[in-house]
Amino acid sequence: MVPPKADPATPSAPAPAPVTLAAIIGAHGVAGEVRLKVFADDLSAFTRFNDGALTLTSLRAGNNGAIARFAEIRDRTAAEAMRGTALTVARSALPPLAEGEYYHADLIGLPVVTLAGEPIGTVVAVDNFGAGDVIEVERPTGKRFMVPMRPEAVPEWSPERMVIEPDFAA
């Protein structure tokens, strides 16, 4: 028996979702520069965003984030119209992870369980207030709690789930 041939019109698997590295939070000046809220350690490694729709031409530190210039944004009016735009790159453009590292996008949406495997909730956000990442978990009731992303609180995580020490599941 010959196995059926794959239909080239049918994709085998969906492409991974793009990863958001920053968001435009407003205009800066009159020449088309924008203020960015940056979610990455180093945005300067990337020049093309949003499937090539935006080309980064300059980047510098600002008072509360970064100031950027994109070739496609020519004046303040265009910059203001971009407020709220997420700047994304293909997952394949990201560097590989070392052991114990993770991308925030990979944690969001993970089911959260106790060491015994009892369901607790879902990861809904990852924040960093300066002392390391903090995971925000939403229970099925809608109540949320935060857990430091440290081995004593989160002894295990994988692409399928996150395990939280019960003492931290307040």
C-alpha cells in the first residue's frame, strides 16, 4: 500500500506566531521619531519588524524607554498614528536559548500546576520590576497572584506546563 501524497495546498503545521519585542508608545519630536516600550534586552540586533513593514534606522536610550526612527515614518503625524503598534519579529530571528533560559512569550498561556499535578491556573503575564521576572497566574475564578521566577518557587517548566511550589500559590 502506498501512503497518500501530501497536498501542497494544505500546510503541515501553522507557522510560529511572531514575537513582540517592543511597542510604540508615542511620537518624539517633529521629525517622525517614536518612543518605544522595549520588552527585549537588546533591540539593536534587529532592523526589520512586522514582516518587513518597518525598517529601524536609529535607536537610542530615552527617559522612559527608547527613541527610534523608522524609514517608513517620516513625520510626527505618521509617528502619532503608529501609537500602540507592536513591533514583532519572526521567532526564527531570535537567538537560541541556553539551558534555563526562556522567552516570555513561551510562558504566557502555560497551564500551572502544583508539585502533585493539581491544576492552579494559567500564566497570563511575565513582569520584571528590577529584581527578576515575576509570573502572574490567573486562577479559574479570575483571581490572580504573582510568583517569582526562581527555582524555589518554580522548580520546573516546559512547553506543556509550569510547576509552582504550593507555598507560593497564595
